[in-house]
Amino acid sequence: MDRKIKTIAIAAVCITTAIASSFTAKADEGMWMIHAINSALEKKMQERGLELSANEIYNADAEGATISDAIVSLDFGCTGSIISDKGLLITNHHCAYGDVHSLSTDEHNYLEEGFWAMEADEEIHIKGKNVLFLKRVIDVTDEVKTIREEAKKQGTPIGGRKLSFILEKKYSTETGYEASLASMWKGSRYYIALYEVYSDIRLVAAPPVSIAAFGGDIDNWEWPQHKGDFALYRVYTSPEGRPAKEYSESNIPLNPKKKLDISLEGYRPGDYTMVIGYPGRTDRYSSSFDLDYSTRVSLPISNAIRKQKMDIIRRWMETDPSIRLLYSDFFFSLSNVQELNEGQVLCNNRFKVKEAKELQEQQMQEWIDASPERKAQWGDLIPSMADKFSRIEDIKRNSVIYRETLVSGSAISRFVNRINNLRNEMLRRQGFSGRKPLNGQPPKEEIECCCRHRFCGIEYPSIKVNLMKELERYDFDVERDLFRNSVVNYYTLLDRRWMTDFQKEMLERFTSDGKADLNGIADYLWENSFLTEKERMDKFIHEEHTMEEYYADPIFKFFNMHITVFNNAIAKTEGENDLLSLKTEYTRALYQMREDKGIPQAPDANSTMRITYGTVGELEPYDAVMTSWRTTPEGILEKYEPQSYEFNLDERQKTLLETKDWGRWGFNENRKSDKAQMYVDFLTDNDITGGNSGSPVLNSRGELIGLAFDGNKESLSSDAAYISGYNKCVCVDIRYILWVRDRYAGMDRIISELGI
């Protein structure tokens, strides 16, 4: 049976009361700010099984260390944790995927072979990677109000960027740490987070994708899974032990303030778990109008076009290993987002999230109408939002089509942008502003300037070097297919009134007997542009050319459009009280209503440190379908397909699994049996989202039992709503991770370093 054929039937009957109740905050729901664990939340966590106090989890004023001191952000994209007194950092393999990909070549494909630094001098520095340790969180809400009031008195209202600049500079200067201002509930509260930043980060270990990503994108967002999704880095400091700003051979491993203890005792259903990390973004304070638009309009368009892109890239990857390596990182990211967005549409409909938000808005309107002050401030808020969304829906729909085709449909748009950077730099040096909308021909003075000052390689080497490096990331045969697909979708889906004169001209030129040859348009543009062949591109940018010649290139003329066309049309349609302002007021009103009613609430995720708590447990994805709370290596062998890239194993993996050679990492699942067992992945009901990848999963004593790496298909409404009973966190067992390092990779030095 083809594993790609998934059971996605939606249950005919939903329990409406259960869904509606999902919008009332529960103990299990919420990504709580790490510094704001109050006594009520602490008590609820302890009632669920926590054996620690809140001050043992986070306490910036403590003399010793707390658990949060061992949790780090990897450039606010993923989470990691320190697990040794020599700065060893563990996170997910998919967080390290781009680094492993960048190090891989046809001769040493570390994605497929794995990367193991058997000695310290084999650890590889990853340029541009940073690890951030949270030192303190400060409530600056009153300070923000004071600054804004003073600015208002002086007649110079202050925006968010300037506000961030003022406060971040102040606190960075005062403390010596990197400061980051975060707004919660759309400006209802403000906090400054202080970070210590380390920039000498080195890759230590990454298993092959046949272990780390077993099941590939087919199993992604599914349960059961059997992924060993982990990687190891090491944080280095200066010889004096201070944060290293760059790589140096004299740097030494970090001696951390805190490391996580590892537990080999395991877990059972009902056991307490908590996840600490840096979740990226949720939108649980969004309106029914936002959700309706994304579910009904924007996501279906994006999903359809991206699926076509994935099909094109996958076909090429399956025919050529070098193309697989070239595109694996891009395809990995594209696939992850694609399945997430498809799942959002399914779950939003299945769990009637829009209907639940509409009920919430009825309650909001009643609360607003019950107070003259609130009615004066927010009386027409909800009707105004309904009106705005209705009036701009068509414009926004066309802007999505434009973005998915001309902006991100192929690498050609990136080449156009690189060339435009060159143009802008040339204009800037000659006293012109440069960055202007690309609609129509450039102003006459720009053309004259660019005719006098030739498009020469010697003058702007860095930009041209970057462009040539960009070319090496793509295969032009693949990009031609992607470009053709983009052109066809653009003409098929976009309303003609948004097309430029050149685009309309091309359509008329390739239309005969009422039938448009859209593939013919794409082929003509491709074959007559210097942007679509490496040698032509190299020759063009290293010879003297005027900007007139560049503007005459057919692909540049075809791409001679900008998103501001849609943004300006939206602004013109909206009039006063733009949609962004209404969304801000909606969040503030919802926050205030819940405050008034005494409902515990966590702000939307925004890459600040959060804690969630829950328990280990099974999943019932559909009526009468029950799945276990853990998977074992037997499932890997059951899924094993030697002819499948996603479900293949190397001989060593297969032998170790078949012989059940668990070494010291095995355990007795049943105390009455002496048969050793191993778990691979397990489920909890911790509330997580993107950015939590790599977050430590901790037991009731704060010990490491696994890493969070995925959600389940039924949880994919979680950006907009927490659905109790369906939101699950998929975790990899720390014992399986240790087994891979020890029995498969033979990394004795790392096992010894951990002191287990």
C-alpha cells in the first residue's frame, strides 16, 4: 500500500460544546511566559505532578542556576539545551539541516552519511550561527507609556521601531547584554528580554537522514513516527570564558552556568511533562474574519501552487542524486510548510474553529455593549472588521497569486532582486534614491546616470560575487520547469486587470484562435533572457552594459511589477481605520475582556521563552481509532522499504535493529519480563508550535527525557486555537538518541562527557 495515501476523512459529527470550550483557557493550554509563573499556575502544574517550585524553573535573582539557564535559542529559529559541562548543546536534526546541507558535497554527503566529530578538532564552526542565553525579563509597560506620552506632548508620535531602538539601546548599554523588546497582546504589555550571545558554535554530530528523518515528508505531521530527530553542537567561549563573537582556534568550550540532567528512567501514560523553548508565532487572538480568509482563500491558493512546485522538484530529485543534494534543504523547508498549511485548512474546517471564534465575538460584543466606555472605544470594532475584509478580499487574493508565482515561484525572482541590488547601489553612489517601485520605465535621470556610469563588474564586486554564488544553489533545468509552472499559474489565476502592459502584450502575442499558449510565453521569456543561463549571466554582469539594456531584458520586463501595487490598492480601499489597526484593537479588547473575567491567558507566541506543561498520553485521532503513546524500533522495520528514499536503512542500522542490540540503553517495559525494550518517539499534550523544535521535554523533576520535534496532523489548527484532546507534541526519546550515538555511531567521547 502506498504510504502517501493517508486517511484524511473528516468526521461527520463534531462535538460542538467541546470545540467551543477549547477557547476557554485550560491548565494544559498556553505557552506561558517563563518569568510569569504565578502562584496559581505553579499550583496547577504541581497538581499535575511537578515536583519543583516556580523559582527552580526561572529566577533571575537566584544565586545559583535554574532550569531556564540551560535552555537556549538558536537565532530565534529553534530551541536547544545544554547537556554537559563542556558546552554540548542538543537540538533537532531538522534545526541543523541547513548547516549539515551546507557542509555536504557529492564526495561527503553528511545528510545521507551522518556527521560525527570523533575528536574535538573535528568539530566544524558554523559561520553566522548564534546561541542566545536568556538572562532576565523586565516588564517595561509603564516605561513605554511614559515615552509615548512625552512624544505625544512634543507632537512627535513614536512608532514601534523607534520605541524598540530607544529601549533596546538603553538596556543594552546599562547591562552589557543584547536587549530585545517584545510586545504582548498587541501592545497591552511590553517586556525587555536580555540575552548573552555566543557566536562560535560548532557542529558535533548529526545522524543520517535515514535515522533523523526516517519517513521523510510522508510521515511529517503524522503519528506514529519513528524519527531520531537530534543533532549536537558545542558552544565555545573566548580563552577568558567570555562570549566569543567569532571563531578562533584559541576559543574553549563553554563552562555553563547550568546543564540539564538526563533521566534514563523513562515515562508512562499520565506522567507529568513540561517543554521550555522559544515558540515562534501563534495567532490565537485572531478574529473569525482572519481565519475565514486564510482557510477559504489564501491557503488553498498557496497550497495548490506549492504542491505543484514540490512535484516538479521531487521528480528531478528522484532522477539525479546531485540535484537531490542541491535542492534537499529547500525542498525540506517547502514540504514542512506545505503540509502544515494543508493541515490547517483541514483542521480549521473539521474542528469548526471559525464557528467557535464567531461565538467568542458574540460574547465580546455583549461585553463591549455592557459598558459606555467600552462601547465608545470598541462599539463598531467587529462590524468594521467584517466590512474591511469583505472589501479587500479580491485584492488580497490576487496578491497571494502574485507572491506565489512571480515572487516565490522560481529562483528567477531572486536573480532579478540581486541585479536590482546592483542597480540600486550604483544609483545610490551617484546620488539617486534607488529603491523605487519597479512599475513602468525608470525616471529619465536614472537612465542618463546609468548610461554615464556603466554596469561594470569591477565597481561592485561584492554584489556580483553574491549573485554568482546564488547561481550555484540552483539547477537551471529545474528552474526552467518551475518558471514555466509559475507563468502558467500567473496567467491562469490572476485577474487580468492586475497585469502590466508587457504581460498583456505577451498574452496577445501568443494567443491564436482564442487559445493562449502559456507554455510558449514561458519558453520565449526563458530563451531570450540573460538571467536564465549561467554563462550568459556571468558574461552580462562582467561586461559593460547600460541599465537600458537591462530594462530591455524580457524577463525583467515581465517581472516589472511590485507588491506595492496591491498594498496601495488595499490602502485606497480601506480608507480610515486600516485593517492592521482594527486587528490590534481586536486583540486588546479580547485581552481586556478575559482580564475582566479573570480568565488565565498567555500571549501569542513571539519567539520569547515560554513554558508549557502536560502529560504523556495516547491519541484518538478519529472516532474508534486509538493510537499508542509511544513507538518502538519494530515500527521502523515494519516501514522499511529498501527502494524508498524515505523509508530506507543502511546495513548497520538494519542489523542493530534486527538484533535488538540496545546495549545499556535498553529497559524492561514490563517489570515481570527480562526482555529489553527501546522506545523511539512518544506523545505528550504539551502546547507547542514552530520554534519549539529542539525544545527539551522534561519530567516532573526537570530532567531531560526527550526532545520536541513535531506536532500531529490533528493539531494543525493550533496557531489559531488549542483543541483539547487533539493537540499533541511528538517527541524523540533521549534513550534512543543515546543509543544512536553509542551503538550506531560509536561516539564514546560524547557518552563519557555526559557522565551517565
